[in-house]
Amino acid sequence: MIDEIKVDIKKSLAKAVQEAFQLSKSPDDISVDIQTKPEFGEFSSNLCVQLLKPTGKKQEEIALEIILRFEKPELVESVEVMEAGGVYYLNFFLDFPEFGDKVLREVLSSKDDYGKSDYHKGQKLLLEHSSINPTGPINVGRVRNSLIGDTMAGLARAVGWDVETHFYVDDMGKQVATIAWGIENKVSEKYSLTFDERGEPVLEKSDGPAKNELLSRYEKYADKPDFKVFFTYVPTTKLIEDENLDSEIDELAERCEKGDEESIGRLKKVVDDVLAGQKQTLERLGITFDSFDFASRFVLDGSARKAIENLKELPQSLELDTGANAIDLSEFGLERRGGGTVFQRPNGTSVYIVRDVAYHRWKLGQADANLIVLGEDHKVEFKELKTILKLLGDLKDDNLLDVVHFAFVGMKGRRMSTRKGVIVSVDELLDEGIERAEEEVRKRNEELDDEKVAEIAKQVAIGAIKYHMLKVQTMKQLTFSWEDALDFEGDAAPYVQYAHARASSILRKGGVFEDASIPENIVFTNDSERDLTRLISHFPSIVFTAAAERRPHLLADYAYKLATQFTEFYHKSPVLGAEEEEVKESRIAMVKATKQTLRNCLSLLGIESPDRM
RNA sequence: GGGCCCAUAGCCUAGCCAGGAUAUGGCGUUUGGCUUCGGACCAAAAGAUCGAGGGUUCGAAUCCCUCUGGGCCCGCCA
């Protein structure tokens, strides 16, 4: 509704400008903003200053001429001219009881659908995210991808896309071959792994039962399959480095790459294990996928070979001195030191980009559009991939394959290092968070049984962690700290959840049925009611912008603002204790609408809304 | 050496792409508030040369250029 009114205002302004100055302006070119400061109305425009040059008149005059001719669209009550800093603003005020009434009705009748639109209805979006290397448990660095991806999926669905989520599993890499070799050669049984004072791994041949320091470090997760693989990965990598066993691994990887099913099977076994563990972690976060796409598939079905053939036919294709085949993308600003991006080694094996090309050709054929969430370290790779797909004729339009990049999550002080066995796994973070949350929940809810406490603690902890990583713009580097990630106060998910729980509490105490019923006549008696309702009305616009511009943090931003606004309302406008019945009923409708909007917003962030906490 | 990204109070952060109203909030600090629908809260105070310099503009945190600091990339790894 808010966006419709905005468009109406733009149209009316365009018409007024046409009549006043004989200037033809498209409504799209007229800037009208949704105002966040109530004293400036619901919308504002700096149109006057923009017409300075085209009209050659003074702002006062322009404002007057426009206002004289401005035909108020529905729900617009008045327009005021306000001067500030040399700029004459046109501020638009809505007919409040009428507008507020409509907003609340819309929320309560749309329920879980409030905020959604059908803009992309009937179109399918294939969203690839996470695609975490199958070498160990998910760490707090990689999980940013999953959280952004899952939120983008929700946002895309909210604007009408039929979304399919995919996880690309690289089961062909050298890293996986290393682990397979390590398991088959029983490295963790034959060698003891310790770490020296600098944290460097130390490997010793063991006579008796081998010790593995990682096992004691991550004792709690000793039976989790992704951790088990990680326990083998670290010593095996060290062994290969110490004894120069690279060629053995290369051989195995090469056999896979050439499509040897037995070898691929050996790697697949490892990958299945890690993936099972990673899936458990993702499941704890409430993140699931429609499809897991294995790289090996594109080798086995011949599409990788086909991609190589097609690449060789391109005019940018060349053979390097070493005998490798490459593609020169320098005309597109993508320079490589060796003279091109290598896609086939001299021994005939292909480089990752070939499988990537094959994979994306397949993906492009599956949906109307593609979106992928990738770390900033893959920026160049993605550009190359896109350029190649265009050269091959598989990508007709740039918009059909889009990307959301995000910056890395660092560690304060010590760096995360798989080689040194130093990781902060998401499992640890979740467990620690839930433990802390349990303490808090128990403190506040003595009457609840253990099971209920545990459930709420989970919702609070997971909410806090997700919100913490999603509230910041994706390209901003994050520095991970336990205190920040598990902070339950201030600008954090528990604050928002708390506002929701309070809303629930009011309705519970008032014996209110949480249905769509709403009084005939909504009354607004103070600013806290109007401001709250106004903010609720912004939600659909926020969802649309966050989805279109791929800025998931806007949701977190909004959730916090709405919670804050509700808290103000809570303190200033007694609901159940309201003197007049009409006021009480109106406020109940506002509480219901706030609760619904908070719930919908948190839900998009993958955060649950407990009714008590 | 080349390319991309980030820089806003002690710390974290919004706003930047589409320039315009006293620069958004949080943490921390100081002060005050639980016989009132839940104190994971609220009210108030202090705290910002918007990294530095130049330019464009009536107007710059926002656009352009140079520089500085940090991150990432420039593998026949994936």
C-alpha cells in the first residue's frame, strides 16, 4: 500500500509540474521518499530544488505553483512546504485514521503473507549457496554464506519467485583425495598428532595406539562425521607435506578427473560423510536444500568434456608454452599472469573452471534466473565464469546470473587455520550459545519445565547468532568474537524476540484470540500509536528493496526499529488498562499487527519468534 | 607491480549505488527508573575533523581524482 501511495503522489506531482511549467517529467524521475521522521510527514520530496534549473524560478515560487495544482491522491490529507538548509521540501501527510485503519486491516488479514508480493510470480529462481568444501565441519567463517543464502531464498520467495536452493559439492578436489588417501592408509592410526608452542602440527610415527590432539580438543564432537574427517585431514596434509607424497594424491585426483568410477567412488565415500555432518549443522540452523549437486556428475555425464571442446573452439582460446590450454580474457579486463585462464593441463586433465562451466550451463537450463552467494575471494573467478558463459552463448542476459558477494569473517587475535587445527565450528558456537541462553531463560521463567526452557534457549541462541551475522552489510568484514555473537542485549535478536514475547503476553493476558478480527473503528489517540502503525506499513517496501538489491541486513535493521517502536508504544499506551473500550480494542489490533510483522520479518531472517522467553 | 572491497565517537554499525532537513542505532561510560500489560527494558547525559587531501556542485558521509591503513584476488588449488 505504501508503495502504491508513493506512486500516486509521483503521478500527481508529474501532472502538476506539466501544468505549471509545461515540463514533461516521468513520474519515475520524480524523487519521493518514504519519510522516517514523522514530523516531516509520511512522504517527502525535494522536487523544488530539482526544478531550479529547468524552470529558472525560485523554490518558493515552484513550491507554490506545484501545490496549487497538486491533486491529492487517495489517503493523502495535506502537503506542506518546509524550508531547511536552503531546500524547500514538499512533505506529504496522510489521512491518519483512514490510512492506519487500512494498514492494520491489511496486516491482520494477510497474516504470514504480510510483506509479500507476487512481483516475480511464475518465475523460477535457482539459488546456489553454502557450497562448503567437504573437508571438515562448518566454521563461523563459512556460515556467513549459508545465512545470507538462506535469507536471500526467503526474500526471493517473498517477492514471488519459485525458489530452488542448491548446494554444490566438490567431490573431485585434491583436498578430498587427500582425505580418502589418509583414511585408506590409516594415517590417524599410524601417526600421533600434536601441536607445538607455535601451533604448528607435529607428526610422529606411533608404536602403540596413536594419539590425536584434535580428538581431545574437540572431544565433544568425536563421533560427528565431519569432525572425524577433519581429524584425519590435518595429519594427512602434514604427512604429505613432510614426505612429499603429492604425486600419490595427484594420481588419485587425476583418475577421478578422467572419470574413473572406482576412484570417484572412493572420494564420494569421504564426501558423503562430511556432508552428513555438515547437513546436521545446517539443520540445527534450520537451513535445508532442495538439491545437492555433485561435481563428479558433470564428469561422468560427459558435459565437462563437452565444455572443454567448446572452450577450445572459442577465438580467445590458446595453447600455452607448457602445453596447457587456456582462454585469454584480457579483452574483458580479466588478465592472468600466464597469458590466460587455464582450463586444461598438459596431461589432459581439466581445471575446476571446466566443471564450473558445465555446472552453470546445467543450472541456467533449470530456471528463469540464477543467483549465487559467493565469498569475495571468488570475485574474479565469478567474472571469468560469467564472461565464458557469455562467449559460449549460454548466458544471453547478464541479469540471468547474479551474485551476492560477502567479505570474510576474521578472528580477533589468532587466525583460523585448518592446517593448525584451529577452527571455530558452528557446532561449538551453537552449543555455547544455547548453554548461555538456557541460563537466562531459566532465570526468567521458573515455572517452565526443562524441555520448554531448552526449546526457547535454542530459539534465542540461534536467533542471536544469525542476527549478529546478518545485521551487517555483506561486504563489510566481520571480526568474530564470542561476546559479540552471543550478546543478548541491545541491537540483537533477543531484543526483537522479547518485543514479540511481550506482545504475545499482552494478548494472552487479555484473553484475546489471535485472529484477524479488528474493530469497526480504529482510533489513534497518540503519536506512539501512529508511529508504530506507520512503521508497520513500511515492511512490504523493506522486503521488496532487500530482495531486489540483495541487502539482507535491511531486514535486521527493520526488525530492530519495529521492536524499539513497539517498546515505546508499550510504555506510553497501556493496552489492557486503556480507559475506553474503543481505545483498548484499537490498541489490541496494533499489538496483533506488530506481533505479526515482527514474526514475518524474523522469519525471513530464519529466526523464530517465541511467545515467551 | 596490477585489480576489487572496506574505512563513520573508546568499540561495533546505518545512511553511500539513485547528493539535499540537526549524520542512524547499539555496546561501553555517567545519572535516574521495578506496589503500573514481562527490567533480555526504559528515560537522560557525555562521546563524530564521516581515514587524509584535492575537485565537481547552490549543496558532498554520499559523485570524481590522489594518497594512507586493513581485507581479498592476480595457482596448470578448488
